[in-house]
Amino acid sequence: MKVSRNLFSLAIASLLLGATAFAAPTKGTLKLFESVSVQGKQLAPGQYTVEWNGEGPNVELSITNGKQAVASIPARVVPVGAKNTASGYSSAKQQDGSTALTSVFFQGKAYELHVGQESATTAPQPGTSGSNQ
């Protein structure tokens, strides 16, 4: 009886460990090819790390440059029809002439992260996009 209970516990632990090993990553790399604004902050061209946390489609997206936090913004995970063939981002020109980050996507993933306050209700309008290849 004790042996079967231990085997059952081991089997459950193995299943849980396997499920977390195949969980979708919550971290990625963003390479900007142009200056973009995020929450009023200007991000210079360069490489950044993005990490998102949350349940369901609404998440909190954090952007860091090295170990320095640059921005933390609301985002929405939006499924796309086919897996992305490259990593990159989309941006849109604003009325003041600046360029704002609107979405981030990652190679091999079947979703995009739409960023900003409006991300919870609407998709961004197409603008320019960068691509990490």
C-alpha cells in the first residue's frame, strides 16, 4: 500500500514537472531598429528583454535594458493564424510625430503581444514594423 502511494505521488510529480517544462515562455528579446516611445518614454534602437506576467489574455509587459527596468505596461496576448516566422515589433506614428510601440512578436510563437492602454479592447492599427532575423 505504501509503495503504491509513493509510485502514485512520483507519477503525479512527473506529470507536473513535464507540464511546466513545456509551458510557454514568458520572456523574449526585442531588437528595436528605430526610436519608439513606450508610455511616454523614448527607447533608443538596441536590444531589450521583455517579460510578461499574468493569467489569460491580459498581462503586464516589462521591458528591461540589461538589468535596468525601462517600462512596465499593460499588454494583451493575441493569437495569430500561423506561427511567426521572425521576431520583431510593430509601431505606429503618433499625432505629435513620435513613433509608438504597438506590438511585439516572437519567432515560432502563434501569438503577439499588443501593448498599451488600448490593448485590452482594440488591436493596434498597422504601422511600421521591425523584424529580428
